[in-house]
Amino acid sequence: MDELIRYAPDLARGFAVNMQLALASAVLSLILGTVLVAMRVSPTPVLRAAGAAYVNIVRNTPLTLLLAFCALGLSDKMGLVFSQNPSTNGFLLVTMGLSLYTATFVCEALRAGINTVPFGQAEAARAIGLTFSQSLRLIILPQAFRAVIAPLGSVMIAMIKNTTVAVAAGYLADVAFAMKDTFDKTGVSIPIFIGIALAFMAVVLPIGLFTGWLSRKLAVAR
């Protein structure tokens, strides 16, 4: 037990890194996912095809493989370096991989939300002279976001849990690496597993409850 107390700060720092990864990836994936869904419903065939190809390829690629590609392919082989600090560079590479991956699920959730918006509203927007981008930004997307708050919450919860595979990109500061390092040094595993699992539950359960409540609160009446 004394050894666990001694290594608790390392585990806490690792968990904090995962939460930082989750926060940064959540913001970027929401932005990229919104851009992707705009491409997927665009009246331009080339944009629709590009958006569909990206979503279908990336969504069906294992996340660990995508993260490894970011670290080994983009960084080591192609020279994509965000920072000369290895820790910062690793953080940004993992954030990029998580964001690119999660954005595909955000896109599909939003596309389902767009399908709930009555077609007549888009027709009315065109009738009063709004362009496609204006009608999407002012009329369709606000309703789509309200319709898929709960599914987006589920996507964010999955993304938070996905931060534990950051080690696939060679990033050795997250909680998964801290857990393994503590196992090797102390020989204790079950209490650490339980503690980290409870820490993640303390984060994701409130998100699920809040997004479920918000979804009911802001539901669009049909």
C-alpha cells in the first residue's frame, strides 16, 4: 500500500494528461466533424465524394493503427514535427490522430440529425434567397445539433476512453503507460485497475447524464 501511495502522483498526472487529450480532441473533432458533414450534404458532387471517402476510410481504420501512422508515418518518415519538445510533439500527434478519427463519428451523428430536419425548411430557405452555406449554418445545423446531443455525448465518452491507447503513437505520458510502469515497479495490479476505472467512470458518467438531460431539454418539437 505504501508503494501505491508513492506512485499515486504519477498515476494522477497520467490521468490528467488523458483528460487534456480528451478536451483538445473534443474541440477539434467537433470542428472537423462539422466541416465533414457540410461536405457530405453539399450540392457539389466532388465534396460529397471526398467527405464520404474520408469518413468511410478513417472510421473503419483501427484507432491504434491510425495513431501509429501519425507517429511513425507522418512524424518519423515524413518529418511532420509540431514541436522540438518530444513530449509536446507526442501530445499533438495523439491529439491529431484522435481528432481525425473521432470527427468521422461526429460527422455521422450530425448527418443523422440533419435527416431529422424537415425538407421543407431547406426549401423555404432557398425560397427567401439563402445560399446553401447560409441555410446550413443558420437553419439546418442548429436543429441537427439539438437533435443529436445524446449521440454526440456517446461519441465524446468513447473518445475519452480511446485516449488510453495513446501509447500506440509512442506517447509515454498517459495513464496507460503510468499504470504499466507502476505494475512493473510494485507488482500490484487489481487495485490500480479499479482506481483508474473509477476515475474514468467519474468523468464519463456525468457526461452521459448531462447530455441525456440536455437532449430532453432542447429536443426539437415536431
